[in-house]
Amino acid sequence: MLNDTTLAVVGCQWGDEGKGKISDFLAGQVDVVVRYNGGPNAGHTIVVENETFKLHHLPCGVLYPGKINILGNGMVLDALTLEDELAGLKRRGIIVQKLFISDRAHLILPYHRRQDSLEEEKRGSAKIGTTLRGIGPAYQDKIARRGIRAGELRDAQRLKEKIAAFLSEKNELFARYYSAETMTMPEIEEGYLPAAYRLLPYIADTALLLAGHLERGEKVLFEGAQGAMLDIDYGTYPYVTSSGTMTGSVCSGAGIPPGKVGTILGVGKAYTTRVGAGPFPTEIEGKTAEYIRERGREFGTTTGRPRRIGWLDGVALRQACRLNGVQHLALTLFDVLGGVGSIKIATAYRCRDGSVTEHFPADQHILEEITPIYREFAGWDEDISRCGNINDLPRAALDYIKGVEETAGAPVSLLSVGPRRDQTIWRL
């Protein structure tokens, strides 16, 4: 643990940074693991003793016996997906016992999935590239004050009345605006609600529970989803997720005061990837991109889509570290760069008018026209996946790490050289 009672793990790129591997590595040192944002559009791939687990809702603490796992109020939950995830773990011999779901977390209803699909189809060539899991529409309804919270499952009659009223509004939207089929209440009552009701034993006031754990001095890991460049405010809007992905969301999404957020660990890949549409300044194509994609297994955990590949975007990483207050960096998939040849880090952008900026612009149209200014590093051919100490790395790899630190303004304190827990170099 990084000398604090609490540790927040946040993504510093466009998601898929390897937060799952890092969170899993650290979860063994804490008592409680909390997911505080996002929904099943997030996917964490974790390798434990050569066995691969893919988690979507659940915190990585479920892979350690005895850990307390909390799904915070900042999340949106699909009862069917969560039930399948729990059942899948049970089939593999993992019984999740200490799981608590916030009674303030919002539910993803079947009509949210339908709406998500119809919205993307309507956008045509301007698609955002959502996972079609209903996350955006669920957050829309939360903000519009017509969402359904997990605690409402306790009153079945009132819940059905609310869903029926909201369904009537959705059907009008589906029929009139999208010219699509409507949904019926029995579809939801028979196909969704039974799974939702089976979550009742897990539902609690998790903010109150968490306060108790903190008062007792127990160690807590806050596990984030997505990344800084997908944040609803500071990401590449509108090609972003529907929730806050920054450190500040720990407070609102888990129910703790700012003073309780201790160490902040940012996670970034040794290169950059992105899934879906939107600006991606350092994107590359061709043989190098394919090499990195195959070595890094760069396909979405949730969707299976191939990820877009780019050199490390130091401008984006620097902004993420600043906004999140990152004190330590975890650099992941470092081994993937072996054999690539020379490696680049974008340290600034040249704009269309010839000006140079070291800051990440908010305007997507400016981003679409900028040219990265790169700092180039020598590569290495050695297999570093068996390195257990920072001093085991080749000189070129050490030079690259130093370049990342200088660009990001934060020390690289964890280094991942492979997917397994034991393929992690701790520099503290």
C-alpha cells in the first residue's frame, strides 16, 4: 500500500489502460475495494495464475477471498449482466459473499439498451461508438430525475408503477422519433425484474458502510472505470462516456469527503489506445500498429472491437495527471514495446495556424487538425517480461521511463511487464 488508508486508481488515457491488472495487484493489500463510476461498458481483464477473468461490474477484490466489495452510487447497473457475472465466477469456484450494492446506484433497464442502439443508429456517420449497453441513456434518466435506483427494488408495487410510467414515455420516443417497435411491461417484468429482485440481499447504504470501514482504519481501494480522456467534462467531448472518470468522482460516486482520498495512482499504457470514434492525435496505422495490437491483445474486453493504436500522448497524459492530482504513475503493457524499434512520445501539438501548445485543447475541431510534436527514443529487442527489478531492464527501456516521467510530471512507481500479478515491478 502507498502509505495511506485509501488509494484511488484512475485511468489517464482513453480507458483500457490496464487498471484492472493494477487494481488487482493492489487489492491484495487492502480490506475493501470500491467501484465508484461507470457500468458494464467497462471491462477489466485480470490474469491470476494463468487463468483469465473478465470483469464488467464487479471490483477486482472479488478474486481475493474475504475482501469486501462495494458497487457505489455513482455506478449504473444492469441486473442481468451482474447476475451473469456472479454466476460465471461461481462456475469457476469463486463465491462472492461480501458484496454490497449502493441503494442509490441507478439501474439500467431494457429500454435503456433499446434507446442506446437507436440513438447510435440515428447518428449515422457521426456515431460516438458506444458499447450499446444502455449506459448513456441510464445516466440521462438519472440527471433528468426519472431514473430507477437499486433501493427501489424493496417496494415491488411502487417500482412497477414507476417503470410503467417511464416506459410509456420511452415508447412514445421509440415510435414517434425513431419509428421503431415499442416495448411492453411484461417484457420487463418477466425478462428483467426477477434478476433485479435477486440482487436485494446485496443492497445497502454503502456510503454508511464505507464510513464505518474508514473510521476503523481499514484500507480501501477505489477502483475507477474508463479514463480521463473519456471524462464527461474533460474528455474529448462529445466522444466521451456519460460519467465523471476523474479522482473527484470518487467522492460523489462512493460517498466519501474529499479529505478521505489519500494516495492517487494514475494508470497509463506505455503507448496509447482508443476504442470508438473521436479525436486521437497520436494514432498510427500500418505494420507497427498491427504489431502493437497483436502483442498487447488490444481488443475490447466488453465489445471485442479492435482498439485504435497510437504513440504515447504525453500532452493528454500530462493533463490527466494534473487534473487527477496523480502522485504516482503505473505504466502498463511496457513489455509490448519490445521489438517495435524507435519509440515516440508526443510532448506538444502544432496547431493548424502554426502555433504550438503543450496543453490539451477542449475543441474537438482543433484536435482533429493538430500535428503531434514527438520526442523519439531508441527501442529495445530484449524480452523484459521476466524482469523483476527496475535495474534488470535494458538502458533504452530506462531512458523511455525517464522520458515518460519528465513529460507527465509524475514518477513511474509501478511498471507492468506482463499480464500476471507477478509481472509487476514496484519502485517504491
